[in-house]
Amino acid sequence: GDTSVLAGLYGPVEVKGSKESPDGATLEVLLRPKVGLPGVGERSREQLLRRTCEAVVLGALHPRTAITLVLQVLSDAGSLLSCCLNAACMGLLDAGLPLSSLFCGVTCALGAQGSIVLDPTARQEQEARAVLTFAIDSTERKVLMATTKGSCSVEEMQQCLAAAQRAADTIFQFYRDSVRRKYSK
Amino acid sequence: FRTVEPLEYYRRFLKENCRPDGRELGEFRATTVNIGSITTADGSALVKLGNTTVICGVKAELAAPAVDSANKGYIVPNVELPSLCSTKFRSGPPGEEAQAASQFIADVIENSQIIAKEDLCIASGKLAWVLYCDIICLDYDGNILDASAFALLAALKNVQLPSVTINEETGLSEVNLKQKNPLVIRKHPVATSFAIFDDTLLIVDPTAEEEDLATGTVTVVTDEEDRLCSVHKPGGSPLTGAKLQDCITRAITRHKEVKKLIDKVIRSIKP
């Protein structure tokens, strides 16, 4: 919808001595909000994104290097975390980094009567009883990352997860289309 | 062998379905809790999960409520991982782990509605309580999120708020320290953490060594009605829905044990 996030990826580049890791690449994520300085919420999201990306990027192929991902929030109209996840994945794709699988972010909002809304707007998020965000991977539709806001029952979570896995197919199709469009020009 | 090739050392144990410290894969470390240890704080609790030691102190102060929510007070959690608890942390501004943990605790408080913010209001639009919850880790041996959540819950149960009246003529507040009321705790959220190894194995309550070797972690917070307050899985190896369900069932069992422990301790301090 109206949420937009700009992702910039730099790497693999040289890294300073202390951060260097002989096992593989060191991933760094910086998330900049639209207004204000990054706060604790941003740090927590950065950690989520970093761990998700670390799981897919084949760091072992580029030891002692750093990969930096910078995300700038241009506008927030709901489902911000999923938008960041999708932007990060497309950035990784565009940079040509070796990945074990793709991932996509899906947000579900649970309404008061148990109705599931995928990709909610800011208004729907506020009115929802619970908002769940999942990062689903492309190979086996397994859950890479999960966060919830608000409480829900276990069955509702499973339903949201199933809905998110189905929605992941549409998003992966979109990835394929955009990449095809870019390289066919 | 353990220092040279820690992962292989661990794998050998995992093949036999146990861990170097003698625990089963699904067994928690010994949990002890000590309530009311800090006399200068309004509420406090010390929790030990094996070697991981976390202390939580709650201080209550008065403030004017925000303009858009005039009848709500504030709860401000802050998790600190000082350099004394582990060589991993340096002194200076809070690192990423401390900030992520603070955000996690704030989310748990918000999601589980452990305290209704309306309860913290004294006079709508004029005066409300602010609860500063400082959670400090004294010894870091893994599973900091579980210990912090538990310490927070125990400390909040221990908090006694003095009654406050507003003097009609002067408009000032008068705090009556002699008359104290305990806080109304609505829900009891309990966090359970798991570490994922090699995309398949799930172990409960990881130590610091296990956390370093793990390929991912999951934390599930449940409350007494078996509802999920939070599922926190920051990246790491992918999990199928069935595995996640397994984690949730174990978290629910753990919740019952922890609740019994807390109730026992609360009952023992009441005269």
C-alpha cells in the first residue's frame, strides 16, 4: 500500500579488525525511522532483520568481510516490519549475494471476532486484537522469523501462520516478476 | 576438545539426547526466586535460573499523564546487561542485546496487559503513577529473556504503592506512606526460551555456551489462559509450523510450574 522502505546494500567489503570474523561475513543492519533518531524499537527490529538475513546469506563464502544493509523508512502506513523484510530480501537479491533461500515478510492482524486480515493498514493494526508478523522462506515455507504484538490463542496463531504461508506464494511471484523485468530490459 | 571444537563436542551429547551439564533436552535448570530483597525499592525480586542471575527493582514515581490518554499511567522497563555479568558486554551505552531485551519486556507488558494502565491513574488528567522497572543482569549464563520476564512478574507482585490523595484547596498531592496497597496483577505471563540446533533439534533453557552454538532461538510467552502473549523468533534456522506448536505446548507446561513457584513464594512472605 502506502508503506515504503528504501534498502541499500553494501558489501562484501573490508571490515575493521575487531569485527572481523574468520568464519564468514559479518552482517550489519541499520534501520532509520522517518523522523527522529533510532530508538530501542529500531534496535530490536534491526536485530530481528539481522538474524533473519544471517540465516539465509551464505556468509562462509566471504570470510572476514562485512555486509551492511541500510533501511530508510520513507512512509509508514502499516505492516512496516514486513515491508522492511521484503525490501531487505530484494536488496540482497539485487546485490547478487549468495543466498540459501529467499524470504518474505507477511503481517496478519486478528480482529476482535477472530477475523484474519493480511497486510493490515495502520488503522487496522491499531484496532486489531493482535498483530503477527512472520518471515517465511521460499524453499519449504518454513518460519524464519516470528513476532507478535497483542495476545492470541494458539489456534489463531496457527491459522495466521497458514494464511501467511499461502500469501508468501504471491509475494515470491512478485519477486520473480520484478527481477525478470529488470533483467529483460 | 571442548575448547577446540565446541560444536562437535556438543553434537556428541545431542546424539544421546542429553547435554554436557547432565540435563535432558527438555529439562529446565533449577529456578529460585527471592522477593523483597531491596528495601529501598517499592518492589523487587531476584531470580536465579541455574547460573543466570537477574534482579528487578521497581520504583514508583508520580507524573502527569499524557494528553491523549489522560487516565493511564506508565510502566517503563529497562534491561541492563552490565559488563560485570559477562565478558561479552562492554561498559558504555547499552548494546544491541540489552536494547532488544528491553523492547521485548516492554512488548510482553503491553501484550499481556499484566497491569492495566488505568489502575495506575490517581486523578484523571492530573496525576498518575509511573513504574520504573529496572532489570539488571548480575550473571549471564544464557536465557536472559526468561529470567527477566520472571523477575519482572515477581517484583510487580511485590510492589506496594502508597495511597495518594489530592488536597482540594492547594491542589497538591499528599502521599501517605503508612497506607500501602498492592498492585492489581491481571495476568501472569511466563516466557520460555528454546535454542535450535542444526535446523532440527530443540533444546529448552539454553546456557550461554549453547546459545552461541545454536543456529537460532525462539521465545514463547504464555499466560494462564493458555493464550500466546508473544512469539519471538529473531531469525535463525527455519522452523516448521509443527515444531513451533511443539514449543508452545512445552511453554504452557512450563507456565504451570512457574506459576506454582511464584504462588508458593508469595504465600511464604505474607505474615
